Amino acid sequence: MSKLIYLDNSATTFPKPDVVYAFMCDFYREHGVNPGRSGFDAAIETEEVIMATRKMLTSLFNGSDPNRLTFSYNASDSLNMIIQGLARQGDHVITTKLEHNSVLRPLYHLEMDKVIEVTRLPFDSHGYVDPGDFKKTLRPNTRFAVVNHCSNVIGTIQPVEEIGKICREAGIYLVVDGSQSAGAVPVDMKKMNIDVFVFTGHKCLMGPTGIGGSYVMEGVPVKLTRFGGTGVRSAQKTHLEEYPYHLECGTLNLVGVAGLNAGVRWIQEQGIDNLHNKEMQLWDKLRKGVQGLGNVITYCADGPLAKNPVLSLNIKGFESGDVGTMLDVDYNIACRTGLQCAPLVHEVLGTDKIHGTVRLSIGPFNTPEHIDTAVNAITEISSIRK
């Protein structure tokens, strides 16, 4: 495992910083008790770590009230709660063809049940949606838009600020899936006119799996879809309306919150821009190294502007899955192949017909030597005659 070249950071960042592992272990050994349910010292200290994490993330996304930063299992979990909590009978929703299944499937189910109508906007040959398309597709019954901030397939970062301005002027809510952007690029909910920002902890925020959440701006009417224990006002028959209880029930993933706390502190110490710039330098090295190969096709990889360090490619004559197997077995390189849970992206690219792409995604612990090995591996595979 020590020789593994890990280029699957869009799936989950690996390894995590040592401080994340250490803080999770120490926290759970000393404070693995239920917060907010009791008045003893350990319970109070546990709640303090949870609130500190809410405050850090609220500041990171430029929210206002840490209580409106709620935790869930992951981004998919929060997106389900937000989408189902915002949608009303007869609504129209705008989204894009860049979305992950964590957005596509909740919308499909509501559409199939004839609750809502959905418009799915295309992206151009460079991988970006046109903000003007949002204005063109507005209807009197348009309720909200759901936008992927950064594609997990092609790495393009969408012009959310422009989209947010259009949504705000039209009086519709903007929900942003920040699974690939939280911790990778600056997010300013106020400046970008974002009403709901959804994040996961195990990617660029450098936390563990099983933790994510959302920040919901004041006045956004997300209705309750889950009900249960909160540890306060237990005699009340209905679930609490105020945040954070509004979108949380039951015991939180405490060790997950602790890991997220340590991960956020680590990226803040390193500097988000510093991390991103380093990763994009490696991405550009990878891009230039493979784009000169005659049998290699890259997708929406013109240059490093408005990008995350994600490169999708194919080698002519090979299935993406076969290339992934060769990279793993012969070169000890871990990557992701197939449709990457974003089938509409591949429909637009035309790669759905050839079973997707080979996706290489760079993280903070990759090195120039890793990229050299990857380029050499792709060069050798692409030279094989079939």
C-alpha cells in the first residue's frame, strides 16, 4: 500500500492528514459520549467540538448563523433532504446535465411521481453551463435551481456567482452541490447568492467518510422530511422547527464531526489557494503529458482556468475499465473508470457509448513523481496495438 499512487481523490481524498487520524482517535477515546443530552463535563465538551465545527464551516462558506450549519451522513443525504424539502406540487426546477446522481435521482423520483417538472441545461464543449440559459428557462412556477459547483468528471467550476444573481433577481432559490468544491476553492454564499450550500466531509475538506451537511440561509423554507430525537424538549410531539434540529435527528456521527473539525483546521493552515495551486500545477503537468499522445483523448481539458484537478481521458481501442485495471495491476495507480455516477455528463460527451472514461484526480499528497509515473503508464498502454 505504501507504493500506491492514489489518483482517485474525487471519490475520496486519501490519505488524510495525520492530524485528522490522531484527533479522531483522541476525541472518541475521551469524548465519545452523547452531546446535548446530559450536563456532565464530557457531554458538554463534546458539544463544544460540534459547535466549533459548525462555526468553522459557517465561516468557511461565509454564512451568518452556525446553528444553520447542519450535519448529515454525506452530500447525497443532505441533497435528498433539501430537494424533497423545497419541492412542492406543481413546481418547476432547473438543473444541469453536469449533475451527480445525488441530484439527478431525487429529481427523477419527484418527476416520476408527477410532483415537479425539471429542465436540465446542457454544458458547452469546454464543460461550462451558460448562466443565460437559466434566465431563458424560467417559468412562473420555477421554484429553485440545483447546480453542481464543480464537476466530478471533468473538473469544471461553474459560474455560480452569475447564476446566483439571475436566481436572486428571479426570486427563486439556488441550491449548490459543493461536494467537489468545499475545501478546494473559496465559497462565499452571500456574494454568490447561494441559498443552500451542500457539502461532504470526506473529499477536499479532508475529513472521514460518513459526514457531510448543508448550510441553509435564513428564510429558505425547507420543510421537514425526518423526525426523531433531538435531546431537547422531549415532551413535544412534533419535531423541532428551529435549526440545527430542523435537519438533524438522532445522535450525530461524533467521530466524523471530529475528523471534519481537524480536516478543516488543516486546510486552513495550509491555505486553500496554496493547496489548489499546487494540485493544478500537477494537473497541468499530467494534461500536457498525455495530450501529445496520438491515441489518447481528453475531455474538456483546455487549460487550468476555473478547474479542479480532475482529468478524464480514454485510450483509443481500449475500454476504460481495462485501462483502469492495467493502471492498477501493472503500475499500482488507483483511478476511477466508468460513468462516475454522472451519466448525463457522459451522454453529452458521447462517452456513455464506450462505458465512460478513465478519471485521474489529484489531491494534496500527490507529487510530480506520481504524475511522471502516470504519464509513462498511459504512454505505454497507448502504444499497445490491438
